[in-house]
Amino acid sequence: ITILGVESSCDDTAAAVVRDSGGRAEILSSVVYGQTGLHAPFGGVVPEIAARAHAEKIDLCVEEALKTAGLSLDSLDAIAVTAGPGLIGGVIAGVMCAKGLAAGSGLPLLGINHLAGHALTPRLTDALDFPYLMLLVSGGHCQFVIVEGPNSFSRLGGTIDDAPGEAFDKTAKLLGLPQPGGPSVESAALGGDPARFDFPRPLLDRPGCDMSFSGLKTALLRARNAVVAEKGGLTEQDRADLAAGFQAAVADVLAEKSRRAISEYIALAPAQPVLAVAGGVAANQTIRGILETVCTNAAVHFVAPPLALCTDNAAMIAWAGIEHFRLGLVDEAELVARPRWPLDPSKRSLIGGGK
Ligand code: ATP
Ligand code: FE
């Protein structure tokens, strides 16, 4: 099975071709056009700018993905496209493009949930069996999901307010570090003392896997303002200590909640227990390290796909397309773009904040 994937739900325009010949799946091409530069002056993704840039770049992106793969549309089996959740203008640009390609070629069309794309990535890279536990931790999301099948997810909990990536980005802004904030806060934290400032570990006193990161942001603002009020500005060391303290607090929360998610998951008695991570924040070495330790202690295998497949890309959409295609889950009806689309609709009422 060979599928073209198209992704445009946030600030990356992407297209990829993935082939599954029965054994290990192969990424024949994966093209990503980032928009960071376009949004940089505004300190965050501007939906209108994103939508226009997606519409401008998407055809070129698809063309490049096909060319790199050395394939034309008629040698594909289907087209998979992110149909949500995300910034609706961007999602529409992708869906329109994919619909046009499908109509022109007669290929079946598959509408993929972006979060399912992230959640199924470990099966593309590591050939895992269901069910496995997934921590999706990115700029817009933070949730624990048990992945039971290509179309079956059980959400254990997640953030009730900000996503950690968003908190990293705001922290960078407050400390005067460049965007995206994750990598710059991580490198600033290298020389820092995580114990100098006392940052909260929100919701650890409550049972379950829900998390909160907005209080951490307020705590950081207060700590920074206190230093500025006292000394008139921040030294390199102050920045490093604030960054390290913030990062350690995020890591501790993710670690403790992972322990709880693991015990809920282990109760299902999976043959080979696995915790997999995805999302940009999973690139953080401190966070990776602490999660690895949690897994080692719980005798759970830790899987972290390569970074280019953790952040937004279209190979994960093409792969999710393959998983759906194998089950015959082709979208016969009119495919609609959805700004919101929880992975686990049965628990819709429990989902607070985020997408
Ligand atoms: P989503 O996928 O939820 O729609 P997104 O596309 O913004 O959101 P990703 O591309 O997966 O998310 O990740 C980007 C986020 O990851 C940014 O907030 C960025 O600051 C954060 N990030 C990247 N590298 C690191 C790092 N080393 N440490 C912490 N955070 C990081
Ligand atoms: Fe994403």
C-alpha cells in the first residue's frame, strides 16, 4: 500500500509518501515547509497568515513529495489528509488540495485526525503492538492516551489549561530568549540551578492524569519580576536558574503523571508494555531523561520516535492513512474540515481546554 499524506493543521505545510509492503513501512519522501519565520514578528502563530501560506505552498509541497518518491498519482493507493483538529483555515487548505487530487485521479480519500497521526507514529518507526500508552506533548496538546487500535483511543487525562510547549514558548518570551521557546529555554537551563526558585508542581495533590501548566507561567512571571525589582534586570545566571527551575517543574509533573498513567495502562495487562512519546516537547533531554527513568522503574519500554517524526509532518498522516486503509476505513461521505476533534469522543465531556 502506498499513500500520499497531506498536513496543514498548524504552522507547517507538509506532504509525504509512505509505502507499506507488508514488512517494515518505508518513508519514500517527507517534505515540510515551516512557517516560523512568517510568524516570528508576532510572537505566535497568526491563523490568517498560516492559512494563506498553506494555500500558497501546498501544491508545491505535494509535487515535491511525489517527485522525491519518484511516483505519480496513479501509482498510489489513496490520499490521506489531516481533517482536524487545528487552525481551520489551514485544515481547509489541505482538505481542498487533497479533494482536488482525489477527484482528479479517482483515488480514495482518507480524512485523518492529526492527533491520531501523532499517536500512531510509533508504529511507523518501531512496529509496536496495540495497546500502548502514548504521551502527546506539544505546542498545542498534552494528553495521555491508550492507543488500542488505528481508530480506537482511550484518553486517560491531559492538561486542563496550557500545553507545555506553549508554556516553554511563553517562558522564553518572558526571559527574552528566542522563539521557539523549547530549545532556547532548554539551552539556557544548561547552566542553571533548578532549585534556586521554588516553582509549583500543579495538580500533583489530585488523583488522576490531569495536568495544569498555566500556574507555572504565573509563578515564572512573579519570580522574574521579583529579580528585576531587586536588581533592575536579569543576569545570564538569573535566566539560567529561572529556565532550569521552570523546566524541572514541567519534567516533574510529566514524570509523576506518567507514573499514574502507566499504572492505569498496566492494569490492561499488555503483553509488551510501552510508553511512547510524540510532540515537540518530547525533544527536551531533561524530560526524555526523566520519562526514561520512570519507564525503567516500571519495567515499561520507552519509545521516542526521531524528532522529525515527533513534530508536525505528513509521513505520520500517510502512515495513519495506511492503517485506516487496511481496515477499509475510507471516507465515502463528504469529508469535512474540523477545528475540534477529540481522539476519544466518548469522553468528550471530560476534555477541558486545548483542542
Ligand atoms: P500541535 O502539534 O499540538 O498542534 P505544534 O505543532 O505547535 O502543536 P509541535 O510542532 O509538536 O507542536 O511542537 C512545537 C512545540 O514544542 C513548541 O512549543 C516548542 O517550544 C516545543 N519544543 C520544541 N523543542 C523543545 C525542547 N527541546 N524542549 C521543550 N519544548 C520544545
Ligand atoms: Fe501536531
